[in-house]
Amino acid sequence: MKNLILILNIMIVSLFCHAQNSDYRLKKYVFNNYIQSFDYSILKNDNSTTISSKSHGFDRIWELEEHFNYSNSNDQSDFSYKVISGRTLPPSIRIINRGGNLSVFENDSLVNTFKDTTINLAINMSSPLSYKLIIEKWEFLGKKNYLCVFDGVNKRNIEIKIAKDITLKSQKLKTYILASGLGNIYVLCDKKYKIIAILNGASDIVDQDWESFLPILKNRMLINEMTYNSAIEKEATLWKENKYILKNAKVLDIMNGRLSSDTAILIENGYIKNMHPVSYYINKNIKTIDIKGKVVSPGLFDMHAHIYYPNQLINMLSGGVTSAREMGGDLEIKVQLRNAIDKKKNIGVDLFLFGLIDGKAKGSFGNIQINTEDEVKKVAAYFDSLKLSGFKIYGAVDSSTLKFIGIEAKKRNFLMAGHLPNNVSIEYALTCGMNNFSHYLSMDGNKNSIEALVAAKGWFDPTMAWGELGSRPFKTPLNLIDDEAANWSEALQDRISRFGVKWSLDDFKIFQKEINTEIQLYEKMGVKLLPGTDVAAGVSTLHREIKLFANNGMGNLKALQSATIDAAVNLKIEKMYGSIASGKIANLVIYNTNPIQDLNTIEKPIMVIKSGIPLKVNVLRKNGNFDK
């Protein structure tokens, strides 16, 4: 009956709109996810677009209003999409924009009203229609530098570029790149603006007829982005010598927090050749750069990264991150990217890849499901062929499978990290060889398990900074994560005043206190903590995580060690990474002041040296979309 009423309502509105506007279009989009399906009916006239959606029996409506003509839309066909990965139901948000007066509804309740005439498009970013309208708006406004887009939660500036066309199935596809602060989204359209695919890393959406061509489309994305990164590297590189001296450096010994003075660091072919007093190199015919007493520190590690685009690696470098433990996703793409970085064919952080495996659950992004000993062996051999660093365990792996994974990991010298599987204790996971756990571990009633982790010298990356803001009821604050606010409470307060979220600053402070208490308990019990972001290129999130560690018992030195030498020890690469010493890879960050004295210094690197290549931070920031 409800379906009949919905259909009748759509027909009535359809007739009314058709009478009012001959450019009316009615279309139906079907999205098939591994765990859910959405049916969208789209009603459009010159000044508004209404999307009615049904999922699991719940009707959802988005009304997106703009004062410009949509008649340049030529696509009148019905088509289906498959969500290749991704698990999030589109939020039940409705936005109305009338001349810059915006009203935001959540679950049919008015959440906020405010005026902002800078917004070009108020739109739900969860459907392909949104990207279609963004491109149409951009074309309509004369291909301006970027559009200001508001999705009911975040206000973002999206820069749109056109990459090389790609021809497949005897059809030429136009490739649009939508760049925001978190990386690029590739939108491939036919000549009628019909979207063939949206490649956004976490949830690739593809027209069913084109699903088999997804690997080719993704490879095209990778080639385009790596070409873009190479151009950035050329602009950002300070000098090209394979052998040079950093003169008058204050070198931070991360093992004890002491600073040397009057030091010269000889870097050759990407490695630290040796370090001596400056006088040692007088009259030697080697290019010398005077850094005038600046502090040289080891590059930072992000120990729980999810990287979807090469461009995100630019963001990470700009924040002093030179290495990352990559915890699951599109392996083939990431292996190509890692190999290009290792061979210095592309700019980016050093990637240590973990293959994401799960049990019988559906919907994990980029996961491989294994449930038998034979499947474990096949996947382990596959990971070995890709030269991965280890297994990333997901929640649905059962106890017997975890045991088989442990056997293969030991045989192949793989690490085991990730979520504590459902219905598996920490004690049992430790016996299987899994000694690195991710995300929140409650101390309540779990003291023995934490003590077992400490006794086994296990590791824990709590991703508290992401939890602090990213999973709150006001949804994912993507614009806040990378906005480098000096005071996050003030930034949140500004966010509340602008967008009227249903979460007060007091609520935020209470949750902050809970997080602080948990970290203090971990530290008191001797848990070995590692900083991780759990987001793509969340540079400010990593800085925040390190400071959370420092402010809750670890102190500045130990917190910085967790992001440098401890991270290298965890990955068993401390002979080449994590500290500054002769023979190690020259992954360095240069600061104005000593970060051990003031940890806020890590937010403001003045130069990053990646594998011996000195890079201008301001260029990296500009091209990493920080200033948009």
C-alpha cells in the first residue's frame, strides 16, 4: 500500500511538473550494494531536484534546490549501478537552498537554517546523481576554478579538472577529477553526461554494464594521478643532487630526546651516509645546504592509514609523514603505487601494505573472505607474491581461521594486525600470533586481557583522534579533520554554530575526557601504543593522536617515539627507519624548534626530506588541497 501511495504521489507531482516545465525529467536509479539496495526516483524541474529513496522499508527524500537551469542534462535513460565496496547507508538529510538561505533537515526534523551565498551547490554526496549535478553546475558556471559544495554536514571546495579521455567498448569517456581536501574522485561520463563509473577509493560505483572494465578504469586513474604527482615533485624539489650536506643541523636523537649541535649530515643516494661536526667537511667539494640551526627529526609514521589515491600521499608528506602502514583496500592499485615509490618513479610516503581479510561478513572495503585452511593458504601465497607486510584481520574471522592465518603468517614472516575478531579473546588471538590490535579496547571487565597483551609485548593503535571526532552523531567531519585548527574545541564550536548539529560542546568535552582517561589507563598498564589515523591522508588527525598520547601520560618524547622508532620496531624495519643514523634511509623532517620541547611543532614542518629528496612543504600543501 505504501508503495502504491508513493507511486501515485510521484505520478501526481510528475504531471504537475510536466505541465509547468517541458524540460522535466523522471528517472530511476538502482544501486546494488553487497548488503543493501537503494531505489531512487528522481524528479527534476528547472529549479529543484527531489530524490525519493527506499531502503529496507524506509522512505527517504532529499530536496536539492538551486536557482539555475538544469536543462543541459541530456541523460534520459534508466540504468543500474553496483557499489563495488562500501557499507554506509546514505544519510537521511534533506537540504533546501533558496538564494543562499539554507535549511537542513535530518529525519524530517529541521536541524539548522543559515545563510551562505558562497555555496554553489547544496547536495547529497551519497549518490551518482550528486556528481552528475556537480559537473553540470561546473559546466554551467563556465568551468570556474572550484565549486563550493554543501552536503548538509560538510562545506567543501571541490576543484574540477578534466583528465585524458579514455576509450573503451568503442566509446569515448570523459574523465572528470573532483579534488577536495581528502583526495581525488574520478567520474567517468559518456558524451551525454551519463555516469559510467565513480572511482572514489572506498566505494567504487559502476554501471552494471561496465563492471568488468573497472580494473582498466582504475588503472587509468592511477596513471593520471601518478603523472600529476610527478609534476608536483618537480615543482616541490629544492635541489636534485644525489649527494649533499645539510650543514648546521641540530639533530634529534629520538632514543633519548637529546639535540646535537653544529652537525653536518651527509646524504647520498637517498641514505644517511654519515654525520660529523661541520668542521669535518670544510674544503670538501660537496654541495652544502646551510639550514642555520634548524632541528632535524625522523619522519613520522601513520600506523593505520587507508590510502585511496596517490594525491593523498602529497598531503601526508606535507605534514611530515614519510611512512605508513596501509591497512587494507584495493591491493593491486596499492602495490603498483608502492613499487613506483620504492623505485623513485613517483613521490609519496613509503607504504607497508597489509592485505585485508574477513570471514563470512559482507561489505568490507577491499576485503578477501576466507573461511577454510585451504583458502588461507591460497590467500597467503597471493599476499606473498605481492610482497605484502602482513595480514589485516577483520571482525568476522572465526577462531579456527585465525589459527590457520597464524600458521601461514609464521611460515612467511608476515605480521598480523587489525580488529580483534568477534567472539575471540585477546588471549586466544595472541596464541595465534596476532599481537597488534586496532581501535578502541575497553578496560571495563577486560583487565586480564590487557595484561595479557602487555605480557606478550603486543601493540595497540587506538585511533583515538579519529574516534574523538569522526564517529560522533554529527557524522564524519571531513572538513575539520584536515583543517589544522589550533584548538579543536574552538573549531567544533564554530562547526556547531554554523551547522546546528545535535551535539553540544559540553558533549564533546565529556567524550574528550573519556578518551583521555582511556589513554591514561593504557599508558599506566604499559600498553605499547602506536598512532594511526584510520582515514585517508588525515595528517592533522595523526598530529592530534600523537598529542593525545603525550598529554595523557606518555610525555612528548615517548609520544614522538611512538610515531618514529616504535613504529619501525613494530614493522621490524628499525635497521633502516625510525631514527637518524648512518646507513638509514634519509626520511627526515626539518622544524624551526625542538618538537620534544613543544609538540605543536610537528604541525609546522618547514622541509621534508623523502628518500633523500628535499621537498618544499608549501608546494606540497598547495597541491594537496590544504589551502582550498
